[in-house]
Amino acid sequence: MPPVFHPKIFTVFSDYTRRQFGRDFAAGIPGGFVALPLALSLGLGSIDPATASAAGISPPVAGLITAIVAGFLISALGGTRASIGGPTAAFIVIVASIAQRHGFGGLAVATIMAGAIMIAMGALKMGAMIKYIPYPVTTGFTAGIGVTIFTGQIKDALGLHPINPGDPPIPPEFVGKISWYLSHAGTIHWPTAAMSALCIAVLVLWPRFVSRRIPSPIVVLVLSTVAVQLFGMPLETIHDRFGSLPTSLPMPRLPSFEWASLPSLVGPAFTIAMLAAIESLLCAVVADGMVGSRHRPNTELIAQGIANIASPLFGGIPATGAIARTATNIQSGGRTPLAGIVHALTLLGILLAVGFLAEKVPLCALAAVLVVVAWNMSEIERVAFILKGPRQDALVLATTLLLTVFTDLTVAVGVGLVLASLLFMKRMADVTNIDAVTSDQASADGRDSPLKERNVPPEVEIYDINGPFFFGAAYKLRETLDEIGAPPKILIINMPNVLAVDATGLHALHELKKRCARDGTRLILAGVHAQPVQELVRSGLLDIFGDENLLGTIDEALERARAILGTDPMETRARIHQSRET
């Protein structure tokens, strides 16, 4: 059995070549430049200025530090060949909410707790469980995050500002934001709005008509910064709002935090952990498909946990696998974790060498980058595809999306999973049928019944259960049996198509056994598969039913019934014995 924590880097270096080193190096450097504007934008979108000022940090630099520290650790310790880690747009909503409620110190502690949770998930081998989260849930909260990111950038994209100095800040909730924007629509700064529109146009059109090799976010940042400096355009820059940026990696330190409020961070920590786990493993699956490899999910979770513990110690925010940056890395030739390491070191070099230039970037350019990111995250085509599908899936998607927008991600994911689980139960119940089967009925409707051409004594009733006998279907047994008139002397439950049973199904069978005992009816189970038998043994119900009342086939069950009723008992017992030996 492979170990739980086995970083991919130790595997790929066993047959590493100089040629592959050149490819990884060539992929990592441009990947770092691609990540630069995204890291600055994601940091800016995650932490509001008031929270940043109170903590003495710079939001854009927090995003950059996350890409450096977490990105390095995810690549060095992860369970994938080519995944790139760092801040992602999916975290903006939850990070902003936690930072506003608990300050940056609370966010840092929640992120560290999330890292510990992810390490525990990996150690408990829960990596494979993430794939069971329904697609409508992941699509719903991803689209909802896209809507929330977009609404969060309207202020900087249009240059909106308070009408009076004493005006309250923008409310964090969706409805409050929209109301604030409408009431301040007259404060639009038209040069800022024009630059935002131009940046969005470049972001969309550049890769289509000019070049895909030169990333459009880099072009937007360079051109907008040059325009501000050369033409003196009155646009708010990073320096105007946050002051001078550091040009070195800070020393790690424990966050300042009111530990009495620690219990209130347990929920957000689990949200960060689940979101990071889902996105990182989805990213790993995408990388596997592009490279033709297999990732190690538990190793990946442990590495993500370590990265999320380290990132806030340096002043960073939560991190996970970044699908877009991973795809760019692979398309550029990156095939091993070394490409991700070079990617992180490239960002570190940019911070140390030319970090002072980043403070000259106009905020509207970063807002434009996030607007395009939000549009891509919304995945309108996928949302439309699910909405045209089964109504239950459309309901799950719509509920998750709306709750993400109007409440928060914690509530949305929780309710989405519960709703999806309830609908799954209903579907499983719908495919499980419990029918009374008689010889007359089989002859009348011509169906393929096990009772055709069999002599069923009149004192015997037979019921077929077809499908998994879970709690969603257990009530059907009770409803069906309630239709029985006078209690039969023998009741046979035919279960050849029941491959699995749960605790509620066992309880239903136990209640049926009690009812039969009260009515003087002998209960026989026929065609019981291995898993139901194991559960009967484990629960102690086999002793209650009696081993002699569990028969392998419907023929054995009928022979047993005839023996009980005294119809040719010696011949019947001989047939049962011969059938069991066979």
C-alpha cells in the first residue's frame, strides 16, 4: 500500500533529463509573469482597505506573497506533476467576508486552521471523497462567486466615491452593494471608467487577434501604468490607496488575534478547507488529463494544508491549485513540480527586483482583470446546460448560486450538498420497486416472473424488492405490505436484485419480522446477496431471522415453505439439501 504522503517530486526526478529541465525552466518563468497581475488583483479583491490598514498590510502584496510561499510549497510537496498553486478567485468571497468580520488576524488564524483540517483529511485518506460532490453544486457556487467578484469590482472599475466624507463604507452583502452603487451612480469618474473599458477590451481581444504567447493581463498592467505616468492621467493607483509596497519577503510571524473568538472561526475554516480541497483536486484532475498522469489526492491535500499554514505566517491569504495557471504551465512545456518551483521563484525575483513598480499600477486595471476573471468563472454555458437538464439538478444549481450571492459560501455549499443528497435519496427510492407477485398475475401480464410454472401454495405470499434497499426506499416496503389483507402463513421476500442495504433497510426488515411474529406468519428471505447478509450478521439480525429462513433462491424458499406447510416435507428437505450442496 503506498504511503499517505508521497510527494510527486521524488517520483519524477528518478528519470529526470536535462531536456525536461529546460522545458520546466522555460515554462516556469513566463508562468510567473502571467501570475503577477492575477496575484495582485486577487489580493486586492480579497481584503478591503480598512482591514488592510488596521493590519498594516498591503492587499496586492498579500496576493503576491501567497503565490510565492504557497505556490512553492504546493509544487515541492504536492501529489501532482504540473499543478500550479496560489491565490484563486474562488476564495475572494469567503476571504473578504472573514477579513471584514474578524480582521486580517482572524483570517490568518482561520487559514491556518483550514490547513490543519486539510492535513487531517489527507492523513485520513479522504482525498478520493471530494469527487462525490455533485457537479451542480460546484458549478453553482463557482458561478455565484463569479457574480460576487464582479459586483465587488464595480466601484474601482467606475471610480465611484462617497458623496460626503462621512458616508458609510460599501456594505459587504450583495443587496447592500447594489444599493450603494445605485445611490452613488452620479459619482462616476469618467477617465477611470474609460480606462477600465479599454482594459477589458484588451483582455478579451488581445489573445484572439494579437498573441496568446504574451499574456493579456501583463499587457493591460504595463499599458495602463505607462499611460498614467506619461500622460498624467488622474487614476487612483495602488500607491495612492495603500502607500509604498515592500520590496522583500517579510519574516514569518504569528498573527495578532483575539483568541476568545476562536470558536467563531471554526465554520469559516472548514469552508476554506473544503473549497481548497475541491479546487485543488479538480485542478489535479485537469492536469492529469493534459499530461496523462495520475495524481495522489491524499498527498495533494497534505501539501495544500502545509501551504495554507505557511502562507498567513508570511502575510498571505488562502491558496489552492489554480486551474488556469496549471493549464498555461502544461501548455508551455511544464511536466514536473520543478516548473511550479521556478514559477514561484520568478515571482520572488520580481518582488525583490522591481516590486516598487507595482505600486504605480492603476486600480481600475486590476479591477478590469478581475471583471474578466469573474466572467470566465461564471461559466454561462455550463450553467445553461444544467438548467436545461433534469429539474432537480437545476434546482440544486440555482439554490447554490443564489445562496452564494445573497448569503455566503458557507451556507451555499452546505445547503447545496444537503439538497443534492435529498434529491439523490429520492432518485434511489424511485428506482427501488417493491411488488406483490403471484402466479395468476405472472400469467396475466406475461412478465418474466420467478413464479411462472411454479406451484405456489395459497397460504404463501411473495414480494419482490428490486433495487438498493436504502432509507429512501424502506418506507415502500411498509406501504406495500399494508395492502395485505389477511396475514399469510408464510411471507417470502425475494431479494435477488438487492445489492446493498443500509441501517434503515435493516430496521424495516426487523420491523417486518416483529409484525410477522405477531400475526403468526413465517418470514423467509430469498436470494440475499453478500452485502445484505454481511449487514444482517453484523447487526445481529441473522440470529433473529434464523439461518434456516435465509435461502439462496426463490426455488429454495418455495421448497422451505412447502416443508413448513407439510406438503411433501421429506422430498422438500431433500431438494433443499441437494440445492445447497450444488
